[in-house]
Amino acid sequence: MIRTAFASSVALLVLATAAAAQTPPPGQTSPDQASPGMGMGGPMTLEAMQARQDQMFTRLDANADDMITGNELAPLTQPPMSQMGGPRIRSMITRADADRNARISRDEMRSAAAALFASLDADRDGLVTPAERAAMMPAPPAPARVSIPSTAPADPSGMPPGMDPPNGGQN
């Protein structure tokens, strides 16, 4: 039951983050644009990014010992989180383990958020804009071009090349 509640709360956090990252339709503004730095939809400050990391840290730290361990990250690789980007989130959080002790502290998460912010803030204005976030996103893969060999017979008799029709082609 606790694992399900944990997975659900992490799923809600991921979904809320993903939903906030959507650009509003033309002509509309998101609440984030009214107060910069407060959400993923509009410009975000370092403080806002670290606040999101703190919120995620608190949700992941199931035993409230101020450390996130592999056991606490395990639900990210199981359904339903595994279908919602959980393994990618786990990988990102694991990279925050600066001292490589297999335990991520809140300070390590905050430092990772600061490094991420610095890499995203291309113009160094103290705000990460939707355009800066989009520029860092990998381009979607090009659709695969599949070449299907022709199986059509070479001659009108329907026989492959080099084969004679039965009965000399007479019925």
C-alpha cells in the first residue's frame, strides 16, 4: 500500500511537471508567465528549479532520513512509472550522487539542480525560458525509411524469372 501511494505521488509529480511544461495555445498565457520562475511553462529561476527538486526529494525520501537510496528509487522503474519516464528520472537523480556513496542527499539534489540550470540558461540571464529548454531537448528521431523489396513477378505469367509455367503456359 505504501509503495502504491509512493508511486502515485511520484506519478502525480511527474505528470504535473509534464503538464506544466506544455506551451499554452497561441493567444493564451499560462499562470507561470504572469509570475516568472514559478513553473515549468514559463521562465524559471534557479530558486524555482531548486524548490521543485526539494519537492521531488521529499516525495522520494520514503523513510524521511534525508537520503534517497536505490530502494526508494526502485518504484520509478516499475509500472506505472516505468511507462511515464521513471527510468530516465531515476538516471537523472542517480547522477546527482556526487560522492558516489549510493545515497543522494538534499544538498546533492540542489547542486544537481544548479548544474542543470546553468546548462539550460544559455544567455546567462538568470532565467531558463521555454525556448532554452526546447533547445536542450534531443531532436525526435527521423522516421525510419523501410525499403520493402518488390515481390511482383518479373513477367505476366506470374512465374519467377527462369521458371517456365506448368504445361508450357497452356491450360
